[in-house]
Amino acid sequence: MRGIGRKSAVAAAVAVLSVGLPVAWAASIGANFVDSGDGGVQDGTSDALTAAEVAGAPGYEQANWNNLGRWGAGTGVKDSTGASSGVTITWDSNNTWGIGIGTDTPNKKLMNGYIDATGQVNRDGDVPYQFWWNENKPEACAIGLSAWLAAQGATSYNVIVYTDGDTSNENRKSEYWLQAPGDLNDPPQALGADLTSHVFAVDTANFDGTFTQIPNSANSVDAAASGNYIVFSGLTADRFMLRTEERDYRATINGFQIVAVPEPASIGLFMLAIMGLLARRRAA
């Protein structure tokens, strides 16, 4: 009976680990837009996250966020381990704002500051594409993901986009998607193909400490759904652009994460090691 109990314990431990590993193992890169009109890294604001503070939607919590101001060009960022990722981010907004929800918890810091739109329709048809023009803001471009993924033993990643403005209005709808740059410039001077579907959000409530995912099925203005974060999954591109389009003067980005997804083979090797360790303990 003792042997059966130990086998059951091993099986249970393996089952728990196999469920938790894909998130627990994944390194991530977090960008927290703070309420500062200055550019680049901004670690001195009240809504800046300290290196040790853990924030993020359930299953995507991380430390070592990058606190970013209104704009930045080719800014190198660290990942959740605190090490330089080798990834650079370029982003821009007409201004920054804060919801005014307080900064007494890490998640409130993450959701307080945001970059926003100007109420103007994007000008995607311009040649060359004008990344810095107000009509196309807010947007961000991440470059150099392939090498970072390889260092994590991963071949794909998810992007989590956090969005919440400082008002609640069911008529305010916004559009989010990821798009490939059309060239190798930083920032891009041409647009490539869409990498994801377009997701439409409605800003119906200020963040109260609860994360609510906006479903990817909210893929039209009429199907727009309330919530405060979006998950784009299964991405492999070395670079992407985070694009927005405002509907009735609203398209906020409070922050985003790039989460490496471990290869199944890597997880399997770890599982075998755990099983071997438990078996040795059982024999002892």
C-alpha cells in the first residue's frame, strides 16, 4: 500500500508540474507605460514598478518590468530575469496620462499610466510610413525576438496588451492588433502583413484590481467587448508592431508583455528529471 501511495504521489506531482510549467518556465519582457511626458526609461515616477515588484494578469505575473515614458527609440529592455534581453523597443504617443487609481499595489502601478491616441484616423497609405506622426499613435515596435527566444529554449511567444483609460464610456471603442514591419528600419518605414486578428475593446470601467481578458472573438466594432487585457498567441516573428486605431477618441496602451513559450521537448526533459528525482527518493 505504501508503494502505491508513493506512485500516486509521483503521478500527482508530475500532473501538477505539467500543468504549471508552460507559464512558470517562460521568461517574459514587460513594458509598463508610466505617467511621464519624458522619453525613454522612467524609473522615478510614482507608478514605476520596482525590480522586485510582481505585476500582470493571472498566469503572466512577472518582476523586472521596464518603465517607459511617452516615447523612445531603439531602447534596450531587460526581461523578467533582470538580464538584458537584446530586444529593443521603439514607441510613441502624443502624450501620457494616469487613471488616478492609486499606486499602492504593483498591478495598480501597471494599469495607472498609459499612452493614448489623438482621435485621428491612421495614415497607413503614406509612403514611406510615418511612425512618428500623431495620426498613427500610440504604437510600439519590438525588434530582435528570435535570439532572445532561442536563449529561452523557445520558438514562439505570446503578447499580452493591457488597456484601460481614465473614463468609463460604452461608446468609446478601440482596436488592437500586431503587424509585421514592411522593412528592417527602426522604426519601420513600411507596413507588412497583419500577424494577428484585430481585437476591439470597450472601456466600461476603471481598473479595480481585477484583470478581465477581452476575447479574441471581439473582432469587429459591433462585437467589441469590455475588459482590460488582450492575449495574442502563437507568434514567431523576429519583430512586430503593436498597432491601434481609435474609435470615438480612445485607444490606450497601459503596458504589454512578450512571453516566451517553452518548446514541448524542453518541458519533457525537465519532467523526466523530476520523475527520476522522485523515483530515487521513493527507493530511499
